[in-house]
Amino acid sequence: MSDTHKAAPMVDEVSDFEILEMAVRELAIEKGLFSAEDHRRWIEYVHTLGPLPAARLAAKAWLDPDFKKLAVADGVKASLAVGIDWINGPPTKFGTPSDYCSFRVLEDTPKVKHVVVCTLCSCYPRTILGQSPEWYRTPNYRRRLVRWPRQVLAEFGLQLAADVEIRVVDSNQKTRYMVLPLRPIGTEGWSEQQLTEIVTRDCLIGVAMPQPGVTSNAKRPVHPAVHPIHTGH
Amino acid sequence: MSKNQHDRAHHAKKASGVGDPQCFRGEAGQAKFKNGDKVRIRDLPDIFYTRCQVYTRGAVGRITKVVYESPAAEDEAWDNTDHPEWFYSVVFRQHELWPDYPASYKNDTLETEFSERWLEQA
Amino acid sequence: MPSPSRSALMRHFDLVGQLQPAYHQPQHAPYPDAIDHAKYRALLRSSHDVGGEPDVPIEWEEKEEEQWEANTFATCECLAWRGVWSAEERRRRQNVDVGETQYLALPYYGRWLLSAARIIVDKQYVTLTELVNKIDEVKSRYEQKSAR
């Protein structure tokens, strides 16, 4: 119902942003600032990204205490085990310009729950998690999470005991973060694949906790695109 | 590189195969602080740009990790990489940051990073 | 380039009127002695530094990505890859230099895009004339396409 009460998007058939985007890209290519091939490769690279490697990293850490130690000590090195090379993976071969190569895995315990925000923009570990959700980019989330984390988490459906330490991590410089949530009860004997499936993107940001049988983010309204991306397949 | 007519590839050359901030390793000299140090966040004048959140200014926290060396964001924001500094991850008690934070949640904390210029011994 | 109608221009002035800064005073551009330390700090603040500002709960939503948004992200990363700017320069331009009104009123990737357009002009890779002409050209390409 929340989808239907909204006015239709206020854009003309071709928006000013679409015009400007094309103009800037064409000029940059004409002037040799980057090549059309560079742009194509970057789009292709972004299409390969998503939260799956980070979910696998969490599952591996649950199953292997030595790997968990490595993940907490050196997130960049641990990422290699799930196929993510922070440095040489992106087309640049020096990391992505916006996400750098400093990655920390924040380990939840029964007494500590981490949740991530970037109050200054919306820094996010795209290299291992893909593009950030829109709500993560809103000034609202960025304003409130650092000061009223319990209220915001409750809005996401997470209510935590008063004696649990909620640690908000504000990703304000070059380090990017993922949360390593607690392995839920009821998953004894599960395989890495089964465990990976319950570690959703929201669990990795810290606004949800994994549960057996829950393999997707909480259902929320989706604002549709006027001209959605072509994924090429 | 601090000049306008600089080599556009300067960062790519330095960081290729190494990564950023790894490419600044060894350039910041001796770290002034270590894990466990109590630090106060300085309230330097705000002009044009900073990545030191106003909500941390004047607050006292504890260093949990000496993270990396890098030019400060305030300089990199103009593509100047001449003076790398040490960066630290600092944890604060929420009631240190927000006087109205509910007393019943006294364990709650917040962690964020600072370049060395923003810290003083507390 | 078609000329705008007077009524379209009047609507423009109405809209621009709504973009006035929120800090309303009897006199804009006040005398210097009206600016104490607190006001100076508030006015000089980096507009991206919103942590701790009061706000009301909203509904958390997901959003489908527009093609131009994906392209803009790639353009901005390619500009950094090839050394036209650093990511921190980009953040400074799109999150602070744009000023309070554009910061809060434009879509997320709208600010990325504007700062990409701005950097290639500021660093003199293209003139503003070239940019304006290119925008006009792309626009008329579309108008011709939709007229067919």
C-alpha cells in the first residue's frame, strides 16, 4: 500500500540527470580523461559485486575458529578466501578509488552488537558487499543512528537487551566494515552453503541478525527506477 | 603532489599492486599514540572541509587500534598527499558523546577513526 | 534551443523562491557584527556532517538503480582511476562544496554527477562553453529521436 499512495515520479521522459550524465561521459571520453573501454570495464566490474562473498566470509568464520581470527585481524587477507582481492580485483589494480583497501570485520558477541553507518557520506564496502541500499544513504539514517541507535534498530525490527553493548561504527575515513554476526542457534551441523544463505546484506550492515529460515532482507517498499539498469543478460 | 600541473598518474603509480592506504606505509614517522591510550578530540577550526565529525569534538575516548598511515582527508580533498599521518580507531562511551543518552544503556559505545592531528592525550 | 515561455519562467522564480536558505533573517547578507562565533561555526560547517542532528522516523525503503546512476558511479570511479581527481576530492565537492540547499535537495547520484561535470571544467579539461554545447547537443539528439 505504501507503494501506491505515492505520486508518480516527477521526471520527464528523459531527465536532466540522464542528459547531463551522457554529456559528461561523452566529453570525458572525447578529451581522453578515460576511455569508453575503461567505463565499460567498470560497469562490468560493478555487476560482479554483491553481498554473497561477505556472507560466505561470515559462514567460514563461524565454521573455522582460525579463519575467524584471521578475519578479525586482517579483513583484506581473509577476503581472498572468498574470492575478493581488495587490491588487484578492481580494474585499477590499486583497489577501488572510493572504497580503498582497509577492511575490518567486526565480531559480534552475546554482549556486543555492531552496526555500521557513515555519517559523512555513505562509505560502504562495495568491493565485498556490492552497492549500498538507499536507506543507508539517507541523511535520516546517518543523522539518527549515531545518537539514537536503539530506536533506529527497533525500526529495523531489532530489540536488544539493555546490558548488550551496542557499538555504532561510523565509517568516516578509509576503513570499510562488515559485521560478523552471532551464529544463531538451530544451525548446528549446517554446511557453509546453508550458513551463507542466512547471512543477508542487512545482517552484514548490522541492522538485522541471522535466523534459520530467513534468507532475505526484511520486506520493504521498493522505489522503482524509471529507466532501470540493463544487466546485459 | 601539491601542484596543479601534477602527473595525473601519480596515485596509480604509487598504489598499483599495493593498495591505498598501504601505499603510504612508512611515511608518517613515529606514531604518537598507542592502543589503550585515552585521547581527547581537538576542536580545530572548521573551514571548507573535514572528516572529523563535530559530535566527537572535545570528547574523550580510548584508542582500540592504530589503523594505517595516510594523508589526512582534509589534504587529500585537494589531492595533496605530501604529509601522511597515523590514523587511529577510537571508541567512546555514548553518554560521553550525548549528554541525553539514556542512563539505562550505559554500555553502549561508538567507534570511529581520526588522523593524528585531531587527537591529544587526555 | 526552444525559448521558455514567460509562465515557465515565472514558475522557475516561484521554485527558486523556495530554495532560500533556512536561516531566515530580516536582512540577508547581514552586517559583520551580526555573526557571533556560534553563527560563524554553523555557517562554516561542512554540510555533510549530519551525525546527531534530530530527525523523525521515516519508512526504510529500497530503491532500484537507474541506468544513469550506474553510469555516473562508473564515470566518477574512472575519473579517479585515471587521476582526474581523488575520491576525497570528489566527496568534498559533492558533499560540501555544493552547499546546504543542493546537498539536501538533490538525489544522491545527482550530486555525484554535478561534481563530475564541475571537476572537468574546474581543472580545465573542458570549457564551460563546451559543456553547455554538449548538453544542448545531447538534448536535441533526444528531442529528434522522440519526434520521430
